[in-house]
Amino acid sequence: MKRTLIIIAATLLTGSLTFAQPAKRRTTSSAASTTTTAKNTEAKQTSDRASLQFPTSAAMPEDVVWKRDIYRQLDLMKDKNAPMYYPVEPIGKQVNLFTYLFRLIQTGRVTAYTYKLDGNESFEEKDKLSIKDMLERYGIYYEEKDGKIVVADADVPSAEATRYYIKESVYLDQRTGTFSTKVTALCPILMRGSDEFSSDATTPYPLFWLKYDDVAPWLAKLPMMGSNLNNVSNMTADDYFTLNRYEGKIYKTNNLQGKVLANYCETDSAMKTEQLKIEKQIVDFEEGVWGHEIIDSTKLDSITLAKMAVAKTEKKSSSIWGKRTKTPTASTTDTKKAKEAAPAAARVSARRQRR
């Protein structure tokens, strides 16, 4: 009985100590909690507003039924790719793509990843490239002030970054029934001489890989002029890549042997043929999905190709004007003369096509 009374007394004493906390302290604690919650809510709303203010292209679904990964090399000296190169040096708030990406990496807003010897991109933690390692590796002058790396505008090698490697994925989204081409990775390239005494900038030095989804929100803030006829910056860098306004030659595809085109194309003509073949394979697959007839033009003679061209023109004219236009027919005498003048081989080919 005595033990029970002691336990009850201890319980009552603990309760009195708990509620003995001053009202002012309880109010302060409650206010701090409310302030923290308000700050978290405000931060989330700010992040949401930023994402709404700078929308980017939709991410590629992971469960697509068909995808083809292609690597292209972009030459910034070509007119279509020039918006990425100019202005070479910053003019007021105008900067080119390389300078913009360089500053994002320098300030830690975007992560760069090492360019490996095999040319494949890897966005793993172990492949991250620090800004200092990149500067020392490629001989870019910098200074350290108060523990921060400082690179002057004149020392940013934007004039040498005249090429880019990009990786794009062409995929079929079965949920929306649409074909899309999305850029997934970027790699700027410095074009320099083979040594410090050479004046010919013919040797490529790929710097690093960037994951496009990481830089897309920032590219949506970079205005870009897309035409020589309209000098208004009416698009962003993200629009430029999302709309596939660039032009580049294929140098590699994801394949089972991991080979680039240069490994099995020994001549320039073989390389050109292989590039056209890959482009055609993509078009043929899309045409086949929609139920269109896939025709190999290399196996058709000139007469059949001419007939197909005329039929296509008539169909297009009919769809535009709402009626089919009739092609003028030659007289019987003119037709007979044309047949007599045609070579025998052409007449045989025409008969085979009719069969």
C-alpha cells in the first residue's frame, strides 16, 4: 500500500513539472514550429513557381516499346548550329552556349561528368568531374580567391568550342502513340592544334558530358536568336534542342558490338552511305508503325519512280484544293511515236512493272 502511494505521488509530481513550463516558452516553441513549416511551404511554392515559369520538355518514359539511341556531331560553323556559338565573347547579358554551361559548372549549379576514352556517357557518382580538374586537364587559366575558383571572361575558351557531341533518343511512346526525338546528353568539344605550336585547329578535345535533364531548366532561361531574318531572341536554348533545330552527322549508334561508324566504314563514301542508311531505318520504322507501305527506292527503275512522283504530286494537289487534278493526256499518235523512240530495255522494264 505504501509503495502504491509513492508511485502515485511521483506521477503527480512529474505531471506538475511538465505543465510548469512557462507560457511564454510554450508560445515561443509553437511560433518557431509554425515559422519552420511556413518556410518549408514557401520554399516548395517557390520551387513550383520556378518550374512553371521555365517549363522544359517532357521526360522520356522508361517503358517505351521502341527506342534508338544516336550520337551526332554538331559543327557550330554551320548556319543551323550558329545560334549555339555566337556571340563568342559575352556582350552585355548575351552569352553563347558554352560560356553559359561553363559558368553553371563553375558555380556548382550543374554537374559535369568525365568523358571516357570509349566515348560513352556515364552519370554515376564516381564519374563526376570537378571544375578544378577540368581546368588543369585542358590548360584553362584560373585563379583561386578566398577558396573560390575565378575564371575571367577572356580565359573561357568559348571561341575554341566549335563542335558538340549530342546523344538523342528517337522513341515510340505507346501511351500517346507518338514518335519523339529527345536530346539526352551534351558534350562540348574544344578544337585545337595537335600541339601548342600548331595553328591548325583540327584536333578535337571532348571536355565532359552533361545530362540534358540537369541543364534543361537553365537552358530555358537562355534566350537565343534562331534566324538571320529575325534578330529578335524569340526562342530559348531548350526550345532549340527540343524542336531539334540543330543539324549534325551521325558518328555512332548504340549497337551490340559497341562500335562507332569509323570502325567499320573505311572510306568517306562508306561513311556517308551508312549515315543515310541509319536515317532511313528510323523513317522506315515510323512509316511501318502507321501502316504505310515501305518502299526500297534502290530496287526500282526510273520509270516506276517517275510514276510514283506524279501520283504523289496529284494526291497532294487533290488534298489541298479538295479535288483531284487531271494530268493532260497525249494523243494516240504522240504516244505511238514515244513508244517507238523509247529504248527496248525501257519497254521491257515497263512491261515487268505492269505484271
